[in-house]
Amino acid sequence: MACSKTLGGFTTLDCDPSKGGVKEIWIINYDAIESVDMDSANTGYTVTGFTMNTGSTKPSDAAWHQYMMRRNTASMNSTLNFDETAGVNYVSSDVTLRFNKLDTPQRIEMTALCLAETRVVVRDANDKWWIIGVNEPVVPSSGSAQTGVAKTDGSYYELVLQGSDDTWPLQLSDAAIAQIKGA
């Protein structure tokens, strides 16, 4: 018997504009969340909230941390990894962050991000919110620091965080977004 889901199709064209880029990123320690809550229909398509782990030893471990991104400096890229003969099917997602200026506060934050296992929420340029790290922690995969050559090159840290999930990044409901923002 074949494994399948019911296809729905797209019977109309979406004429709304779609912009690239990332406005902001929110990051929390992976173990701070006990479970990711899904929509009531249990379709697994929308995250409605988070059940927090109350056993955290440090208050900062259970907090979402916001990273505002300058235009054209951050991205999210997801890739399906599929091998039918090996039975492999997962999505790897890379979130690339750039922090302008090489300085001590930036270096300290970069070091902390490099040592952490996290869950990452991305707010894209279309004001859609996506989560990576539902099934497994998001971890750093590469990073760099550079001064540039010309004055217009700028100096910055760049970090790539990578997650592997059972599906493409999931969209967040308004209630889940409010929970992240502490509203």
C-alpha cells in the first residue's frame, strides 16, 4: 500500500504580491518549550501556541529573544531531503542572520547562539510567521566575521542556523504570535 495524503489542488491563482526577506527573528532555547500546540483540527498545519517547560533553571532560558533584521540581511531557505529507497523524508531549513558591526556585544551574542540548541521563529517580509525546530533543535551550521574591503562593504557577523523537521516550516496563528511577544 502506498503512503499518501489527499491532494487538494489550487483552482485559482494567487494575485497578491509576495516579497522576499526577513523582518525579524525570535529565538528560544529548545528545552524551554515542552510541546508545540497545533490547530484544533489536528491537521498539523498551523501552530496555535506553546506549552512551556516550567522546569527551567534560569528565567532567560524560558524567554523568547527578538532579533530585528535590516532589509536584505536575513533569509530562510528550506530544502526537502527525500530518498524513497532509504525511506528518508525530512526538510532542512537554514536561517541566515547578519549582525552589522564587529564589536564585543555582537561577538558575545554570536558565541551564545553558537552554543545553543534552539527553536527559531521567522517573520518574513509578507508578515507571515514560521517556526523551525518543532521536531529537533536548531543548531549553528556555519558562521563568519568580516571587515569587508571597501568602506561600502560594511563589517558584520553572519551566522547560519539549521533545523531538520518532519515538514516544511509551519505557520503560526495570531495566538501563538501573541504568546511569543508576551502580549
